[in-house]
Amino acid sequence: MKIIFLGAPGAGKGTQAEKIAEICSIPTISTGAIIREAIKTGTEMGTAAKAYTEKGALVPDEVVIGIIKERLANDDCKNGFILDGFPRTVPQAEALDELGVKIDYVVDIDVDDADIVERMGGRRVCEACGMSYHIKYIPTKDNKTCDKCGAKLIIRKDDQPETVLERLKIYHEQTEPLKAFYAAKGILKSVDGRGDIAQITESILKSIKA
Ligand code: AMP
């Protein structure tokens, strides 16, 4: 099963990808998480990506295509995977086609902009393991530390209100055209991303018939 999760930043792609990945026993590949880790450890790619990510811009296509190419070559991708946050532009989707990757489903998690802004304001991530929470919708025991590893929760730099609006603008301009790209291939599934997390997981499973 090879699945792409589409949707605005904060639509719940990461949260749902983790759940579906566990159910289907396939890995989740998040280009955002790979980039954040590279920034944290100070690799050459991380240093190059930092300025783009912090201001809410997209990292250049050739960089993220390189990341995906390397990651998909890993053994754990043999039986399938979920792509969370890739592709985000039409050239990235075309690059995936050129790599010969045959995607089964593209799940678009639909949430309107006003809800996105509210969600991003409450998002917290673990500074050590990257696990994502929300102070209201996915709280931890104390909303200060990670339930999984106990490290401190922080607000992502790119979740600041001005940056969120910039990311939404980029999403509409550059990522949303991918809906038509994949609808034309007959593999686009749209799911309502509002409401209960478990209910959304159910809708996704139904749409991919897992
Ligand atoms: P995410 O965690 O998916 O919201 O990604 C965080 C940030 O990483 C984005 O705002 C971009 O700066 C960068 N990024 C992640 N995936 C991509 C991608 N496919 N193309 C370009 N930039 C990306």
C-alpha cells in the first residue's frame, strides 16, 4: 500500500499518517520531520533548509526530491509507505512518477483555513522525539512534557501566527493543484478532516478499503 496524505499544514496529516501506518504496518515518511531532524543535528541539508522552513516557505524541490529518493530506497519501504508532506508541488509529484513509484491512493484531508489557524495555535511538539500534540484536541498528561518520551513540549517556529498564514497561502498556490493532478489519475480520495480523530481515521480506512 503506497499512500500520499495531502492537506493544508495542520490538517492532521501527521496524526492520521501515524495511525494508518500502524494499522497497515507500513512506515510513515514525513519530509518535514526529516528536515527538522537535519536542522537539529546541523547537517549540510539542514543548514540549507533552515531559512526556508522557519519563514514558512517551501524547501527547493531538488532538495526534498533528493530526501525522498534516498528514503524510499530503504528496505522498510518494500511493502509500502505513507508519504506525509510530500509531494507539495506539481514538479515533486512528477519526480515521484519519474522514479517509477506507483501510488495507490492520495488521501486529501480537508479542513478550512479558519480551523487550520485555530489548530496551529494550539499545536505543541516534543523537542526530542518530534511527536505532535494539541493543547485541546490531543493533550498530554500535563501539556508540558511528551507522554511518549517525557521531553519538553515546544511550539514549532513555523507555527507562529504570521508564518501560518504564509504557509496557508503557499499551500493554496502550490500544493492544492495536486488535487487535480491526482484526481486526473483517478486515485484521489477526499476525507472531511473536522471532528473526532478516531472518526477521521475510520473515514480514511474506508476510503482506502484497508
Ligand atoms: P511539515 O512538517 O510537513 O509541515 O513541513 C515543515 C516544513 O518543512 C515546511 O513548511 C517546508 O518548509 C518544509 N517541507 C516539508 N516537506 C516539504 C516538501 N515536500 N517540499 C518543500 N518543503 C517541504
